[in-house]
Amino acid sequence: MSQLDYKASLLRTARRIVVKVGSAVLSDTSGLRVEVIDRLAAQIDRVMREGREVVLVSSGAIAAGRARLGYRGRSMGERQAAAAAGQIELMRQWAKAFDGRGRTVAQLLLTHDDVADRKRRTNAVHTLRALLSAGVLPIINENDTVAVEEIRMGDNDVLSSMVAGMVQAQMLVILSDVAGVMTRDPRKHPDARLIPLISDVESATRGLVAEKAGPLGSGGMATKLKAAGQAARAGIATIIAPGRGGDNLLAVLDPAREIGTLIAPSRAPLKGHKQWIAFALRPVGALALDPGAAEALRHKGRSLLPSGIREVRGEFASGDCVSLLDAAGVEFGRGLVNYPSSDVSRVLGHRSAEISQVLGYKVADEIVHRDNFVLLEELT
Ligand code: GLU
């Protein structure tokens, strides 16, 4: 199928769209590019007038702040200071551009902790829904000033796919300074070609990693594909396209124009609860399984019982997210545990019927129930 045929079918149902714009589009060494912001605002406004809901994820705070403060340094403190000064500048420019079009914008600053914590995530979702139904454009960035390494999202590509899952968007548009996903690194290989349509993002990513001088090192492509992969498993299509051109967002959303790379959503998307386990939580420990248990989880849709566990790694509490490792030590899934690590260590290898006897209590037969388990790779 061509990109155009596929896009036409997706656009018919794409009512809610997350648009992520990178710093390379919005800024240069002298700071924010006001004309680019204005052009994008005009396009977003038009998309909203045509009846679609838009959530904007905008980078550019650090770039704006650096220019403003004359910072060159890259220390954490300086980045955070730059973000603090730059974020208001960034929002001022967006607000100005949308004011002129009679549209209100709102700001949300999130960290990884906010999307991992169920209550805070739900609150953010309620806020976003209320803004969207009021016709307001939510503009989201990572809360850089408080996001030290452990609670950082990493980058706004990943933030945008999290947000797309949270608002149950149908499409994620990542606008950056690259043409899309290329067959090879275009900086080294003039013969690199644009890939217009990726129907299976997991195998495409594996292929691109395997390719010598592959394109994943360039233009932050690895994180863009990671974001697209997460979106795909949430049932959301992604388009990675160049963001600098005059009307590129409109081109992306035009069924008659081919631009960038379209990444198809999974045919068997994860439900919200499983998306949260797979992408929002970070595992705090791991369970190494025997081949039979790994097989039962991977292919048979079973739960994890104590008898299939060989080893407990790390310390975790009941309800925490853990990695599940196959016999080769490869993480193939994640799940929420029903027992703390100290108790799993005591019951491993036992049958479920023996749990109460060994521990003196029993909350469940399973260590990880299948409803709280996700396979990290889609089965093909
Ligand atoms: N939050 C950062 C900023 O606003 C950008 C991070 C990113 O683009 O990945 O400058």
C-alpha cells in the first residue's frame, strides 16, 4: 500500500492529533524563530477549525533561554536555568501567535513521574480533556527545571507519544529537521532514500539498527522511532516529517500530499492499563524465568506462577513493575507483581497451592497476573 492510500484511510478517523515540534525547527543559535512559530500557529489553527483537536508538544525552552541568558554551558543547572527563562519566552511567542487568531492556549509542564503516577496522570488527562472540549490548545513541554535524570522523560519525542496515549489520539505528528526516516544516514550517504511508509515499526527499527552506518544515530532518529513504536502499540499512527517548510503540517494532514514517513499503528494495540505498564513505568527489579514459564507468558497468554521463577533480582514491593527475563536473560515483558521481592524469593519454585504455607498468607495464586503483564515486542 502507498503512503497516500494508507494516510487517506487514517485521516478519516483522526479526530485528535498530537503535534510535536522540535527545537531544531523552532530555534537557531540566536533563539526562537518567531516566523516559524507564527507559520505553525496558522496551520494548527486551520487544522482545529477543520474540526480536529490538537495537543501541541513544543520544545525550544532551553534553546530560547540559552540565547536569552547568553549561556553556552551544558551543565544540568545551566540547562535548567535556561529552560526556566526560556519556557516563558516560548509560551509568550505561542500565545502571541494564537492570540492573533482568537485562540487561547494553555501550558502543561510534565515529568516522567507525572505520567508514571496513576493519580497525577489521571489529573493531567482530566485537564487535557477539559481544555480540548473548551477549544483551547494545550501546549506541553517537559518540566525541565525539576526533571533531574531519574525523573526525566529523556526527550520530547517520548513525551509526545506518552501524551498521545494519554489523550487517546489517533495520530502523532513529529516535526523535526529531518525529511523522515531514511534508509541510511543521509549525512554520510548521498544515496540515502526516504522511507514513505513503515508498516511494522519493530522490524523496521531492527533492520535500521543492523544496517551499517544506519540512520539511527542521526537527527535523533532512534528516539523518534522509539516514540513511534510506543505510539504504534497504543494504536496510534505516527508521521515523522520536516517541520521547517511553509505549510508542512497541512501537507502531513493532506491525503493528497506525500511527505515524511508514516508509521502504521499496531493491529492489536495495548489497552490503556497495559500501555501504562509498558511505557510509563520503570521496572524496579527483575524476575528470571525458566523456559517453560517464559513460553507460557510469551505465547499462551498465561499468568506467571511461582514455580516458573528461577531468580529474583533487586528489591521491589507488591504492586511494583518488574522486568521479566527469559532463560537467555533477555527482557521480554514487564508486569506488576502481587508480592514483594522478599516473599517472591521464598516462594519461587513452589506450586501456588503452597504459597500460604510458605508465607503464612496468600493474596493471589499468581506472582504476575496476565492482566498486569505486557509483552514488550509485538508477536508477528
Ligand atoms: N524540553 C526541552 C526544551 O524545551 C527539549 C527536549 C527535547 O526536545 O527533546 O528545550
